[in-house]
Amino acid sequence: MTTATTWWQEAVVYQVYVRSFADADGDGVGDLPGITSRLPYLRDLGVDALWITPFYTSPQKDHGYDVADYRDVDPLFGTLADADELIDRAHELGLRVIVDLVPNHTSDQHAWFQAALAAGPGSSERARYLFREGKGRAGAKPPNNWDSIFGGPAWTRLDDGSWYLHLFDSTQPDLDWRNPEVGDMFEGVLRFWLERGVDGFRVDVAHGLYKEASLRDQDRSSLSATPTGSMVERVLRDEPMWEQPEVHDVYRRWRRVLEEYGDGETERIGVAEAWTQTAESMAEFVRPDELHQAFNFGWLGTDWSAREFAKVVNGSIAALATADASPPTWVLSNHDVIRHPTRYGGGAAGLARARAATLVMLALPGSAYLYQGEELGLEQVDVPPEARQDPSWFRTGEPGRDGCRVPLPWSGDAPPYGFGPGDGQPWIPQPDDWSGITVAAQEDDEGSTLAFYRRVLAARTRWVRGTDLDCVAEARRHLLFVRRGDVTVVLNAGQRSVALPAGEVLVSSGPVTDRLPANTAVWLR
Ligand code: NOJ
């Protein structure tokens, strides 16, 4: 099996949602010193890198994805010196650090947007964003029919009558990437963090920076289209706000900047968060002169099914092969989606399935992303309405994403379970029944989900290294088989146990005998 040439091609990256990982100062919100204090935990878990969600100056309307100053740390999370300390300490422990870059929009508190408000219509300050006149009598209707991802119209009107575009919350105005000042600003931001030693950037909304220049209406009749994984007869949604061809030149420029700062073991990387409609267009973001990785979100929307899993695995690998692109990435959970044990039905069966899916994922070629708390088997929490904080909850009344963002339980019998000092509930309240699943409670239990993650990460290093795409998934009724070199992964997604195929068991997601129980996966050699 080919050995990876650089670190990132097969890295396991652990996503730290900064507000909810570890709280050193006891204000109920996680922070950078909290992360630093828990780095040995991540090293012992066996991951290669951490990606930290935005910790820059921000009014926190979208919990950091609304940046007011890209070159400073929000006091809620610490200081620039704390960031330096975190990066240095991680490197000492052999962990790489990926930070989040939010280039599609700024906060409305960013100096540029404040200047745009003050300068008025037609000014060069407004030309950094997408201000337009409205339609209809007295321009009272939005310039086009686009919706915000968080619900409601994507346009907000100012007192002076002009409208500005925000594909997310109204406090997150979209930048106009057709204005060269914007590209220059972000090149400066990249260099600022590269010089501080970060190993890469996760690029927020990477498919969104350019909008179709006319800002025409979206053809809504296409919205019910479900893109299929096949290249033929595909019906795509009409999306003039996403995936414009010009965006790729941004990443070509960034690639050149990243290459100035290192290569091989010191290579700095970019990871696209691009919710593209197809695996093929995802692959375009990772052509050899663009970003290094793109999240492969296919699995997030896939049901518990051997057949569906096989489609995701084979479809992703095939799409990347056609674009001469980087090795694949894989992910089952993140801070924007329902945690995978809950997606797979919740309770004991949901957890068993989640572990089995994780065991399949970690056998695949390329790189994998883990989301904090999945190694504890955390489920989505039903956060009570009065405690919800997601901007989409305020715009739509839908529960939103708070349930996957509940602060981690580290130890103890009651909230905050060692998340921070003190005994108060953190920024999103934790459930009362988490004492059995804290890190401390799972630490010495061989059957725990934490022990399982440690085992499988160690087994991955030993048995399935490399990025060779010669890996085929095959579904036979409810069984999924994935072959990689000497290792065969078998997943039982059915209702009953089956005879365990022949071979030495290297690692399993749950107890196995000569039978492979339902909701269980195993690596065999
Ligand atoms: C994607 C991020 O993951 C999400 O949390 C955020 O709300 C949006 N981008 C807007 O920045």
C-alpha cells in the first residue's frame, strides 16, 4: 500500500468547538487556555491534528463565525499570547493546528462594515460588501429572492433605503469578492496566522465567496431537485449564490501563499467547507493547485444502510479520481449537524451503529475528521427552548444546532462535569445524566467508547496507513465489505448476527464471537 507523502493526506483531525471544549477561566464558555490544558488528552487519543473553530474578536452572534477582527483573539477566549502558547504546546506534543478562516462574510461589527454604514450609498466603503437598491415601489422589496441559510430573506434594509446581502444572519454581511481589496485583506490574514505557526486553515463557506455577478433571482422550481451521485441525467438546483467558477482562483492564490511557508512535513494546508451539490464539484476544490482537502459531506446525509454506505465510499473515491484531486476526507459529525449516534436511531443501538460507522470510516484511505465528544459517544441533546442560542433558532423557530454543541463532560457527577471550575451550568446546559459518560468515567473502562476510539486510532496507524485509492466497498444485502490491502472491514447493518467471516480480528466496534452481531463492524486480516 502506498505510504502518504505528506502528513495531511492521512491525518485524523479532531474538531475542537472552542466554546464547548474546556473552560479554563470558569465563565461557562470554553477558551484557548482550556484547549491547551487538554492537549495531552488529544495526544493520548491518537489524533494527528486539531481544527479549532473561530476564536477571533466577535460579537458571537453566530458563535464566532461572525468575525469583527481577523487578527486578534476575542477576550472571551483569551489573548494572542494564549494562541501562541496553544500552537507551541501542540507542536511540542506532535499535534498540528488548523484554524478556521471565515472569508464569505464579516461581522456587522467589523471596521469595514461600520465604515460602510457611515460612508453611505455609492461609497467605496460599501463596495466591499453587496449593497443593492431594492425592487418594487420605492425599492421596498429585496433585490432578489434569495433566502438566508438561517431562514428568512438574505437581504436586510438600512434606514437609508439600501439593502445588503447576508447568506447567513443579518449580522454577517457577505463580502464582495469581485472587489480586489477583499482578496488582498484575506491574503494578509492568511500570512498573519501562518507566521504565528498554524499548520492550516479550514475555509468556512468555501463555495460561497463569489455570487453570480448579476445577483439574479434563483429559479425556485429547481429547489426540490435532489442531485444524484451519477453523472448522467442529473438535475441540479439552480444556485446563483454558490459554486461560481471564479472562486477557484481564490484558492489558487492561497495555495501559492501556503506553499511559501513550508512543504513535506511542514506543509500548510487549506480545507474547504464546501457544501457542493455533487462529489464531482467537491473534487474541483482539491485540484492540485487549489486547496488540499475538502470535507466530504456525503456521509452526513446517509441513512444507516450497507448499500448507502457503499455508495458514499465508492462515489467519493471515483469523483476524486476523475479530478486528479487529493485523497478523500471523511466525516460523520460536526458542529452543524445532528450527532451520528442520534442520526442512527439513538440509545444503545444508535451508539453501536455510530461506533461501527466510525470503524468503517477510519479504515478508508485519506484523512478523517472527528468531532469533539464523538469519542465519548455523545448524543444530540434536546436543549430546552429557553437555552437555545443558534441564530437559526431565532430566525426560524426550528431547534437549530445547539444540541450538538453542549460542552464536554470531563469528570464528576453533576454539571459542569469538569468542563470548567465552579459548579454552574455552562453556556448551553448539560444534561443531568452524563456522569457515566465523562472522560474520567470512561478512562479505565475497556468497553467504553473512549477506549474504542483509542484502540481504533492505534490500529489505524498500524494496519491501514496510506492513501492508495484501491479500495472498494461492496454491499451484500445488509453487510458492507471494504477491502484495503490485507485488511477487510465488515459491517453488519442488518437486524441479526451473521457468521463472522474468516480472519484474525484486529479491532471491532463491539463484542464479537464467532458471530458478528447486528450494528457491529470489525477489521479482519
Ligand atoms: C459554516 C459553519 O460551520 C457554521 O457553523 C456557520 O454558521 C456558517 N458556516 C456561517 O459562517
